[in-house]
Amino acid sequence: MMSGESEQTVAEEVASSGKYRLVSRLGKGAMGSVFEVVHQALGTRHAMKLLHVHDTAAAAEYGKRLLREGRVVAGMKHENLGAVTDFGTTAAGTPYLVSDLHPGMDLKKLVKASGPLPISDVLEIARQLMAGLGFAHRSGVVHRDVKPDNLIFLPPDEGGRRVLKILDFGVAKILSDDLKKKVGATETAAGMLLGTPAFAAPEQLSAKPVDARTDLYASGATIFYLLTARAPFIGSDLHDLMRKQLIEPAPAPSAFRSEVTPALDAVVLKALEKAPDHRYQSAAQMRDALDAVRIDTTTAPLPAATPSAPRAALGPGGTGPLPIEWETPTTSSTSADHETLFQSSPVDKAIRAEVPGHLDPRRTVPMAHSSNSEPNERGPSSEIRSRRSVAIPSRARWTYLALLAVACVVLPLAVIGLLHVLGVDP
């Protein structure tokens, strides 16, 4: 299996598939690397995911999931789902998966570079997210790892339209019996939790059965992140994060961004309900709620708000100011919200063996500043200044009255005492 090979070795590994030529490495994760490749016969460019794990058991498990992802996604054709064009194994036995090559950066990187996204863009992204997930759910597939990292908002096409792509169905849950027979079932081992902690629904964290509503919770957490540049819950470690997600009510996005309307708050908070029965029951239902928010924001102008930290225009073509770093690392723990497997399992052990300690998926930290993440360079708001302008004279007036009352009592007594000293009978 691949592990830190030279570019020549990687090129040979890619070429051994018999169809592709290596162009460059696009990224590397704990379990595999992604390369830009060219189809030698067609001349088309694609993204190829290759496995690289030392642990034999983990490699076998992840390899099965990678190939199953290929079979699952290849059977789902939808505008908002990243298309898989090929999958198989190289001559060396390494599983690979080939998908469309999408321009731009994923939404997590975009938010980290530019800050919270414009509300109109968040609503459009959310609407398309519901369209793609709804199709997957009707096909009998639960994504189980919806998060900003797995979403790309493509640059505008010739007509100015932008399309969201949902990527990485590697840990998807297949609910359809027919689809299970077609692609092969991969059962989740006992005690093995799949997903990303910061965006996982309570039933995932509790290792309970998941369904389409699990994806809707993760979608709510993702919308929250796009609006505020932080996850709904932040913990000092994984245990603290899970405790908050299981017990504490989710905060409203407007607590961190004043422009968020009550209607949008309501949609996000309903998606983040602890009990699946209290959430939206389908992606179509949540999309209808989002469409209503779009109408609200179109017909009712938002109140003026103090400008947030500067951000570039959405997308790779943006020409905004220098990027703003929205995450605050701490010395006690480091963010690992991007990790997919976060419980003891063969794959989890392989991840921890491959990844440096500071990226251990069992550890979680704040992904962004607290409520002060939107600095106000203008100082106190006009409302606060107004309250101060009224309150200060009021306190002064009562102080003067108290001093006057004391003087009225003390002064006569002082005069009487002086007369006694002088021998004068008052």
C-alpha cells in the first residue's frame, strides 16, 4: 500500500491502473491521498483517491468501503452529488476511486480563509444541499458525514449559476435492501462510530440507528458553521464536546451574528433538535422551510449591522482582503473536527498510527473565536451609548440629593454644638 512514496513510485502506482497518468498530488489525509490524473485515452482530467495504510486489517476494511463508495455513488446521478467515474484496484492491489475534478476549495477552507459567508449564499448552498441529500435519501443512502469539508460551491457557469457538490460517501449508510444486495453490505463494527464529532447527530454519538434525519442534523450544524465560522458546540476535548451535543440546547446562530433573522434561527435550531422526531422529517420539508426564509430575506431588508471582519468574494475568484484566521488553537488540545473515524476500531487505530498526535481524532477544540469573533471597531453600539447618556445624570442627581439631605441634618447640629462651646444658650 502507498505510504510516503516518491512521485515516481506514485506515478507508477497510478499508471498501473492501466488508464490514468499522474499530474499532481491534490491532498493527503490519514487514510489516503488524492491526485489529479488524466485519462490516457480520453484526455479528461479527474481526481483519483488512493489508499495508503500500513495496518493490514484497517487497509482491508477501508478498501472495502472505498470500493463500495464507488458502487453507491456511481448509481446515483444528481446535479448536487459529486460523480464517480471509475473505481477498482491497481496492479499492486491498492483500491482507487476516480471522480470528477471540481475547481475551487471546500467550504471549510473557504470559511477559514474568508470568514462567515453572506447569508444569501448560505441559503442557496443549504437549498442545494437539501436537493442533493433528498435524492440520496430517496435512493436509500444516508451520507452520515455531512460537513463543510465535504461540500464545494462551484464557480459561476456561463449563466452565472453556481452549483453545490456533495462529496465523499465513504461512510454512507445504506438503508435500501435492494441497494445492499447490489453494492454489498459493509456492517459497522460494534463500538465504531462513523462521522465527524463536531457535526455528528446525538444518535451517531450514542451509536444508535441513523436515518435521513441524521443528515439533516449535520446539515443544520453545517449551516451554523457557514453563518458563524464556528460549530454549534465547542468542547475542551471529545468527551466534553459529546456531552454538550447530547445534553445542552444548541445556541442560535444570531447569538454570534446579529444579521441572522429569527426565521433562519428557527430553521437551524429545528434541524439541531436532539430527538430525530423533533427535527424536519425529510430534506424536502427542510428545503421548504429554507425557501420561506429566502422570501423573508428578499422582502424584508435586514437591519444595518456592525461590519464583520473583512472577507473575500465567495469562491476561488474572490478578490477580497487578506484572509482572516478564524480558529483559535489552544495549547491543551487541537482541532480535529475533520477526522471521520473517532472511536476504537481497526481503521481508527490505523489513523492514530499514521497521524501525528496533535491530529488525534479523539481530541477536539474550539474551531473559532467565541462571541467576540466579529470585532466591533466602532466601539460600543449607539444603544449602549444611549443607555449610558441617560443613566449617568440620573445617578449624579440622586447623589446630590443625598448629600443635601446629610447637610441639612449635620449643619444644625454643628451650629448648636458651637453655641454651647461659646456659652450661648440656643
